[in-house]
Amino acid sequence: MKHDNDAGRILNRLARRGKIDFATLDERAGQLRADGQSSLAAALYHGWIQRYPQHPQLAVAWFMLGDILSGNGKHDAARDAFIAARDIYLRIPQPTYEQFYALLGFHFYLGEEYRHLRENQKAIEQWRWVIKHANIKDPKTRQFLLDSLNHAGSVYGENQQYPDALQCRTLSLNIEPKQPKAFADLISMRQGICQWPVDAPLGEASYGMDDWMREQNTVFMALDFSDDPEYQLTIARNEAASKVPLSAYPISSLQEPGQERAVVRLPDLPPHGFHGHEKLRIGYASSDFHGHPVGRLVVELLELHDRERFEVYAFDWSKAPDDSAHRQRIITACGDRFIRIHDLDDIDAAQLIRDQEIDVLFDLQGLTAGCRPLIFAHRPAR
């Protein structure tokens, strides 16, 4: 309500100069977002939409509103905003190129919101629309085509619809072979369904063991290609560097004898010493405390800790936790020490863990998908 009132006052001030054009609205909302006031920017767009329901830029305003709402984690409202934007342009009999290009974006990002809401079939329907209508020869629409194929392939793979997933990967990589993420997903999928050899040619896109492919490997993919320790170490270093910038490490963890590194030290957390608890406090951190293999493997470990000697904590940052039996067992095992940190940045998450006075902290994520190594670079445990 406060944001609505503040937005109303801003709109009234702007309206004194006459009708509020979209460029003025967009500029003011952009300033608010840059100042960290995204909720007020969203209220500003919403208020403008209510005042000018027939404006030619109405669809774009709905899209901008959806973008802000999505960034704020309000995926239900973002979905509705993207639907409003999409439907306005779908009613245009002969859209201009700019309108058609925007319409591709509306469908694509609406698919993203459906995926956040775990409505996978509806997400795929939006991406299928893009795949059907995007022009492969147009560099701008071509990117939406590739992204839609890759996103649909990921969802099909997650749902174990492997023929459809492989079809999407095939089309995408034949359009643009050198896509590291799509390539990695293809190899991972082939490994998962035991489709050997995993580097077999795929239509027009040839995946022989060339230098480019070797450089794109992940640590898991590389296991199938070579047992050369130098190669495995190079791949591990490349992947670590891609996920954690060199400048993010504390100086002490990077310096080697006789070697100087010009890196930026992470902000220090307040000092801590021996906590002196009667029981040792052990923390486990992951985004996989659910039906994921990590959740399946760790649940019994959490249950079997001797509660006379240990206090067990779990720090969870999964974005869309499921209601699987494994997750419920993990939550039960930790009780009120199961702590969600999904909405905290790395520094605040590290501080929260430090505040629990954890003695030993285990990172169960490593450098796999969803990893947050900078939390542990702060050394939040004793």
C-alpha cells in the first residue's frame, strides 16, 4: 500500500506537466530500480497502466512490470504481467517487426515464469511458439530460438522425456554448434541414458574430440574423455575459475611462496573464537536437500548423529524446494535448525551461519549446479 501511495504521488507530479509519456515513465522507473527501489518502480508502472489502458506502449509497460516482479521473486504476478503484454500484441493482425520481436520475448520470458512456478508444460508451450515463429536467419530472433530450444530441452530432460530433450539439443546445436552450456547438457544427457559414445557426431554438428570440445568439458564430462591427470586438473581449474572469480578469494587462500597476487580480499566477518558449547555444532549446507541424490544420501547421516554429543544444522538455498519424503525427513532431523538462506546474498548468508556459532561446516554442493562457494570463502564456521 505504501508503494502504491508513493507511486501515485510521483505520477501526480509528472502529470502536472501534461500526459505522462512512456519514455518519462521508463526513465523515472529506471532511476528507482538503480536506487534499489524496485518495488516502488513496479508500483509506478502499475499505476501508469491503470491511468493509460489504451496507450500504444501498454504492452511494453506490462512487460517491464513483469520483469521487475520476476526479479523480486513474485512469479505469479510476473506471469500475469507477461500474459497481459503477450495478449495485447497477439491481437494485432499485422505486427511490425519491433512488435513481433517483442512478442517473441514476451513468450520466452512467460515460459521462464511458468518454469519458476513448476508449470513445465505451459512453459514448453511458450517456447514452442517461439521455436515455430522465430526466423533462423535473423540474428536477433535466432537467439530467442536457441534459448527456447535449450530451455525446452532442459525441462524435457528434467521430466525424463529424453527423445524430446535430445531433439531440442540436436536442433539447437545444429543451428549453432559452439554453445558450451548446450554442449555440456547434451553430453550429460547422453551419459545419463548411457548413449555411447557421448562424443558421437550429431547431425550437421560434428563433435569429434577437437580442442574446442576438450576446453568446454566440465569435471563430470571429462571423466568419459580422458584419464590424463593433467587434463583433469586443467578442466577442474577452468570450471572453478568460471564459477568463482579469482578476485573473490581471500588473499590468504591464494598466495603461494614467492608468488604475489593482486586480488581483492573478501570483507572480514567479525572475529570469533572457541564457542565452548556443551555439544559440537555441525552444519551442512546445500541447495539439494530434497529428492536430489545428495538429499537421498545425506538424510540418514543427519538422522544418525548422536544428539547427546552434536547439534545438527542444515542451511538450505534451494529455489523451488519439493515436498519429497527425503526433504521432510531432513527437516525433521534438524528441527528448528533447518534454516533457509535462499533469499540472502553470500555475505549475509555467511554472517547468519556465523551467528549460529557453528563449529564444523560442510559444503555439500562443491562446484555443482547452484553452488555458492563465496559463502565458505568467508570462513563462517570456527
